Amino acid sequence: MSSRKEHDAYGGLAGAAVAIGFALVRSGPVQPIDLLAEAFGGYLSGRYLGSPLPDLFEPATSSHHRSTMHSVAVTSLVAYDGATRMNEVAEGLRRSAEQHAQGVDQQPEKATEHQLMRVLKRMAAGAVVGVPAGYISHNLADSWTPRSIPLVTKGF
């Protein structure tokens, strides 16, 4: 059985990797600071929000605790939703971050404020896609254990 420490590590790595992947596949060049901010946001949310969710819904009192929220069906739904709706939210945050990047040139007296908002919004974009990545990493790690995870619910 994977430990909480392992789940947290996998969740952070998955969140950062997925955030980087989504940031890179969007059209247009990505600045290194933007990529770093999204990776950091994805890491934090994957580790601290997404990865603990399955055990929050179904507490790990024994290796028999895995039911619907640990299932292949729910994990697939989270993967699909994470790849579509969550990325739409992240794209909105990226567009807003770009407006702040343009604000640096338009309002030099507020350059620091615009740069900070740009980085925070890019972190939020990474965080949005990092949560489902962390959730999926948790269930993927559990699927490799001897008890595995159910298809739909416990016993099925």
C-alpha cells in the first residue's frame, strides 16, 4: 500500500508535469518565469489538494477502504474533466496573466504589481490542472498495490 508520503510526492510531481505540459502545448511562446510559476502551482495543488482527495472521501483505515472514489471509473472521469474543463479555466487565467504582462509596458509605474499578478495568475493556472493530476496519481499508485482499485465500486 502506498503511504501518504509517497502519494504526496507522486501528486506533486504529477501536478507539476501536467501543468508544464498544458503550458507548453498552448499556442505561442512561453516565458521561463511563466513555465516555472505554472509548474510550482501544479506541484503545490497536486501534492496538497489533489493527492489527498481520494483518502479524504474514503479514509484509509485499511487496505480494504478503496471504493467508488478510488475506482477506475471516477479516475477516468477526473482525467477527462481535468483535460477539458480545468484547462479551459487555466486558459482564462493565462489570458489574464498576459494582460498583466502587457500592463508592464503600458503602466511602468505599476510594473511590480503587474509582474506579481502575472506570476500569481500563472501559478493559479498550474494549480487548476494540478489538482486532477494529483488525484489521478494517487489512484494510479494504489492500482499497483496487491489490492489494486475497483472498476466502479468495492466488489465490482
